Amino acid sequence: MNQLSSSKSGPLKGVISVPGDKSISHRSLIMGSLAIGESKITGLLEGEDVLGTAAAMRAMGADIYKGDDGVWHVHGVGIGGLREPDSPLDMGNSGTGVRLIMGLVATHPIKVTFTGDASLSSRPMKRVTVPLSRFGASFEGSDDGTLPIIVTGAKLPMPIKYELPVASAQVKSAVMLAGLNTPGRTTVTERIPTRDHSERIFDYFGVPISLEGDDIHVEGHAEITAKDMAVPADPSSTAFLVVAALITEGSDITIKNVGINPARTGLFATLIEMGGNITFENIGKECGEDVADLRVRYSKLAGISVPPERAPSMIDEYPVLCAAAASAEGETVMRGIEELRVKESDRIAVMVQGLKSCGIDVTEHEDGMTVRHSVANGTTPIVTHLDHRIAMSFLILGLCAESPIIVDDASVIETSFPGFGDLLNSVGANIC
């Protein structure tokens, strides 16, 4: 185990860049692998989760490598061209990678075994196997639907119409990807909007896709051609730097070229409502995605009740919001976020346990938590349960704590934010 600690620091200052967006990085590799020709990707997140997706697509026939100039090259096999891998696909800790690639495999006549680490192997997969079975795919594994799972893709897939029972961009994307190698029109209906990275990248690569009310229609068996991608900085990773600057007195940082897709900016809206000084500069577009530079300055925050309907646009950011909430006057109420109980860990229970051990006044609800203004104190190491966002959130909290906060295992941070500690230290943090 690789313990890491953070302690009270001086002002954070500087102009920095964070790694590429994880969601878009996964999808760039997948779409490039299905295209005809060579796609070049700059800004790809080189965390373990994304590298696992690269390895999986390589095992199924795509030629993927990083050039000496740092650019990633993807030579695709075309839709329908995936081959059966020689060995199981180990997806590590990546829920996005495994669910999206299961969607691909479901409509190819190949058999693939998916495995993962202890955390991923405890996460529910029935939410994707149920709709994917309707295409004609079959699944073998444990009764509770957890990994390892053997997927046998449909030989003659049939298009489906599927309404999402819960808001999930991963399930939506898995069904959309299955529809690519299915004749006719596949339709996904989502009553509550989720991240639309898949819709945007399908359109960017020329997949016939149309939106009609709550329905997303994908026409199968289209031939897509290679496209170059510039992956914007990940707003979920940026969130940690934003909160760090807001709660560390005297801070003033600028984060370059951040993705500001409206489906991902719920945390920024919430922090601004709490009194956060966050401004968006140099607004533009990259490969169909909205981007901007974020300037963030220390602010005196006040607690609010976060609208539950905002959850889909910030579901991964609630753990780090807790660090902001502990510094905010009054109380911050977070409800309607029961989805957090089936992430890399039960993020509600784990955050509440860790916050209490740091002296934070917090109440757990079945569907969320309430955090009240408190002075944080380091204590015994925080148990992260192999969850990268838990580890990073408590390290951010440590920047304004009365004594250092230690996390039990920081190695898992590499799955999504390689160089996290070094980057924060470069602007004045004290993480070691």
C-alpha cells in the first residue's frame, strides 16, 4: 500500500493543465478502433483505466500505439471487424471501460471473458447485461451479475428500443455501441439527461445518429472513417484543483482547456452558488466538445441544498464537494445521489465514515448526506476502498486541515489522474 498525506499549505498560485477527460479518452480509443483508417489522438488521459481500454481494443484487432511525439495512433478494424481475443480482458478498475466494451462485443459473433480488480468485481453489471441480452448476446457468470463474465456476442443481432430505468451514461453508451453493428435502428430513451459524450463523438465520427425528444436513434452498419481527436482536460479531475483553490486562503489559479460540456459542469454551478469565484475564459470548441480556461480564486463559501436534478451532471464530484462543504458556513445538503452507492465503492458510506474520522459534522441519508461547517483534523489513515476519488478528495481536505490527513493507499489515483500530487505541489500544495 502507498500511503500519501496532505497538510495545510500556503496559497495555490499558477497556470496549469490537468490530464485529458477520461470519458472522452475511452470513447476516442473505441471509436478510432471501429473506424477505417488512422485516427490520431492528442491529450489522451494515460491513466490505468484508459490504458486498459487501449489494451482491450488492441487485443480485439486494433493497432494502437503512442508515438515519440506523445500522439496516440489508432488504426481501426471497421465496424463488425473485431476479432476474438486470445485471453480474458482485464479491465482493472474501469467501470466505464468494461461496460462500453461489453456493448461492442454484444453484437459481434465472438466470445470474450471480462475480469477486473476487487473493486470492479463487486460492481453490478446486470444494468448492462439485461439490455444487451435483448440484442441476442448471452452472458455467463455469477448469479449476482458481477465479474468475471463471459460474453458471447449475437451472430444475428436484432435492433432494440430500450428505455433506461435509471440515469446512466454508461448503460446508454453500451446500448448505442451495440447498435453500431446491428442492422436497422437502435433506440435508447432516457427520461433524465445524462452525459452526452457518446452522442457527440458518434456525430463527430459520422455515425448516423438523431435525437428526437427523449429518444436517441442510432443507425447500424454505417462505415465510419478515421478522425483526429484533441481530448480536452477532464472536468472531473479539474474539480479537485478548483476545490483546492477555493478553500485555500489566498489562492489564484488558472486551469487550461477544460471541458465544459453542460452535462459535466454541475459542480462548477454548485460551487458558484456557494459563493465560489470561478470564471470561464477563452471559451471555444474542440472536436464537438465545449472548452474553456477556468480561473479560480479563494472564496468564503456558504452551504446550500444541491438540487437533486443536478446529480447526473456532477455524480463523480460529490466526494470532493464534501471538502468544500466542510469549509462552507452553514450546511450543505446533498440528496438524490443513491447512484454513489454502486460506484468504485459505496461513496456515500465511505465518505461519511472518513469525514467523521476527520472531525467533520456529517449526517448520512439513504440517498445522500449533509455536511456542516467543521474544522478538519487528521487522524488514522482514511480507508479508500480502492476508490481514486475518495483518496483525492481527502487529500484536498487536508490542505486546510489542522493536522495532516493520510489516505491508506494512493496508488489507485493513477487510474484517473496520473501525477495528481506532483501537479498540486507545483502550485504550492503540501502533498507527500
